[in-house]
Amino acid sequence: MSISSILIANRGEIAVRIIRASQELGISTIQVYSDADKDSLPVKMADQAVNIGPPQPLESYLNQDKIIQVALDSGADAIHPGYGFLSENCSFADKVTKAGLKFIGPKGETISQLGDKVVARKLAEQSGLPTVPGSNGLVESVEMAKSILKEFDFPVLIKATAGGGGRGIRTVNDWEEFERLFPVASLEAKTFFGDGGLFVEKYLPRPRHIEVQVLGDGENTIHVFDRECSLQRRRQKIWEEAPASPLNDAIRNTICKKARDFAHMVGYCGAGTVEFLYDETTEEFYFLEMNTRIQVEHPVTEMITGIDLVREGISIANGKKINIKQNDIAIKGHAIECRINAEDPRNNFLPQPGHVEKLRFPSGPGVRFDTMLYAGYNIPPFYDSLLGKLIVWDENRTSCIERMKRALIELEISGIETTKTIHQALIDDPQVRQGDVYTSFLDDWLVNGKFT
Amino acid sequence: MSDNTIQSPLPGTFYRKSAPDQPPYKEVGDTVSVGDTIGLIEVMKSFHEIQADKAGTIAAFLVANEDAVTAGQSIVELKM
């Protein structure tokens, strides 16, 4: 039976994005919302909106049984989890399927395998993807670490096997620090991810973050080329580009094909992303993790390939085979995305919930602004700070930067501070302009007082 | 707003403990000095300490653990 109605188990700009894709496919939408999101844009845009409880995520957007019940009661055929919240929760995916609904994303089993970083690393190696040198499995004690890690020079990273998305990672410089932080990291992982399992990876000094977009329908798997997301603050991406500027054609070809083969090997269904660290000096890349959902930065890929990834994801969940041939996908031009967050960069990125007074959206050639903002909106304090994504396309990276600079000037949000100002500073930085960046570039840049 | 309360500077979710398995920062009857942490506010996934701007003894918590609060809302009532 084909999907005629989708329940959106998310909020904010991604809920708006999913409603738009659904409308274009002639699918009706049911938006669930918490008490804090009663006046939100997706609630206004959806065909139906259902309140699911208090503002705190555990009582609303993470309340699995409630969301599934609302889907059943409202006659939805499918649930779209967006990103964050329940998007990478394998038991939720399984429950949705058991309730006779379609989960727009991969199978619970795939989410479970790839969500466990130690298992994912092993699978990656099996498919021929290089991984960062490390413990190749869980490290259960400091003694065990000492027997495994002799050959590695410090610093090393202690990572939570249940972590991901930049969370649950500690850099450790020597054995003294290792002994002190290992138990703390384990307790933290247990508290935050419900699994205290840890593994260890060699620290790469100046890696770039490169990732490959894939689409799979369980039988056919294609890649939709690469992105670079090296500009991050505290391991959270803030600026993304497609294609990844440091890759030449040969390396691009290799990394994209290997990512596709990996997704194919695990029988991947839906839109997903294989993430890598890339060492520019040796031209080597290392598998990091696979994200089993649509990603925040998916629009830059859409802009350079013309493929609507959200619509494709829905179509795959609908049981349709991908009708795009790998050879028909080509990169055209360059795209950049700047995340506009409700944070004050001049005040240690202090969150800025509050009232949006005036708004002016940028427009003109090559400009797209994916947002849930409207004039008069009250930004609630309970969720992440992403307000919108300014995405710009142009013929090449140089002109794309100029176009982004122009679009940032056009964007006006009054009433609160946003990360617009840091993007305006970054865009004039010579290293950013040359594309000479790495994953801790922005943290170093801030420490060195480049933003005042 | 009375003088004998400590208010939250930010809107968000109020926590009395630094982590689920930790004891509360303060209990009713505890003395509070200026600068003491009395709780955390989670705002947009980041955590901020609420520090006492006056001294006294805690008479009551006006907000329960994990309740939503608005900016300026009174969190603790003090006996001065």
C-alpha cells in the first residue's frame, strides 16, 4: 500500500522541509508538537497537528508510544523521524514497523549495527574501508588499553561506542591522563548513551571532515557525491560545502565508490551518510561513522546534483526502487551552507531563545533559506539552537563565497543574536577563502581571537 | 517579585543536580552564600549554573526538578 499520509516526529526546520517534500508528492502531513511548539511553523503548515505533551523532549518528541499511537489514531501510513530525536533509535524503527506503519529510514537492524561504533568499524573494514588506527574493539580496562596501545603515540581519543555526532569523545595526551579519564569517560557514556563501552583511536592532527551521501533501496545503492564539513565548533558542524574542495577526481571517485559499496554491503535503505576523516598530506581517508538518517547539511548535495534527497527517502520507504542511475549523477557548480543558530558568538555562544521581531530573508539567484522562522515567532529554549540554513549555489567555489557574502548581508533577524556574524567573519578569512581548514580550525581561530 | 528569592537568569529546564546519579546541589534548610550554585538551567541543549546572588537559608524550592522555567522566574525562596 502506498503512503498517502506521513506523521512527522520532529520539529523546526527539518519538519518544514519534510512537509514541503510531502506536499510535492501529494502526501498529507500530520505534525506532532509539544506545548512549546504550538505556534511553530510546521504546525501551521501541516494538514493536521496533534499535541503530544510537555516541552521536555522525553515527554513529547522522544515519547515513542505516544507518537505511534497518534500515527495510528490519525490514519498515518508512515513516520518520518527527521534528524536527532528518534531518528537513530532502532527500537523505535522496529516499533513503528510492528505497528504496521512505514518507518522512513533504514531497518531497525541497520540502525542498530551502524549506531554501535565498534560494530560499524568492523563492518567498514570488512567492506574495504580504511579506519583510523585504534583498538579494533572495546577496551574494557586501562590494563587492556596498555597491552593494545603500545604502538600508538599519544594523543589518542577515547570514544563511546554508543556515541556519535561528535559526542562522547575525549582527547588524552599521556598514560597518566588516560588512567584518570578512562573511568570518567565510561561513566559518562553509561549516563548519556546507556552503554559504557569505550574504544580508542589514534588522534589525527589536522584532519578534514569529508562525507559521502548515499541512497539505497535494499537492492540498488548509489552515492550522491561528497561534502566537506571541517568548520565545526566543539565538534558541531557550522558551515558545510559540496563538493569537498580538497579531493581531486581520483580520490573523489575512490572515496565515493567505497562509501557506496559499504552502504550496499549492509543493505542500506533510505538516505544515509558515510563520514570520513581525510589527511590531506598523505591523501588518506579513514572511516568515522555512518549516519542512518537525513542530515542537516543535505541541501548542499541537492544544490550540486539536482536530486531531492528528502523526496527520494520517502519514495524508497514507499517501496519504490531508485530510478536514478549512478552514471547520470554529476556535480554541477559548488554549494555552501551556513547554519544560522540562536547563539551569541560575541558572548561565548550563549543560547538566544526569545522573540523574533523583524525578519528579512535573503533571495536572488542561487540562494535558498531553509528555516522555521517567521516574524513574531518565539524561539523556545527547550530544543537545539538551529534556526535556519542559508544555502547558496554558484558556478564555482570562489563565486559561491561571494554570493554567500551577499546573502548573509541580506539576512536580517532582529530581536536575538545569531551565528550570522561569525559566518560574516569567517567568509573574509584568507584560510577559509582558500579552503585551507581542518576540524579544529574554528576552535583554534576563536582561541586566537580572530573573532572580536 | 519578592527580594528573598533567587531567580533563573535564563528560560529552560531546571535541574537540582549536576547529573542524574549525583546528589542535589542544595536541600531545603541548607545555607546559601553569594556565588553558590543552586541548580542548572538547560537551554538549547547547553547547561548553565544558577548562582545565588544573595545569602540565606533555603526555605523552599518554588520549581520542581526538570520543570520548565521562564527567564526571571523565582527558583528558590530564602529565609534571610
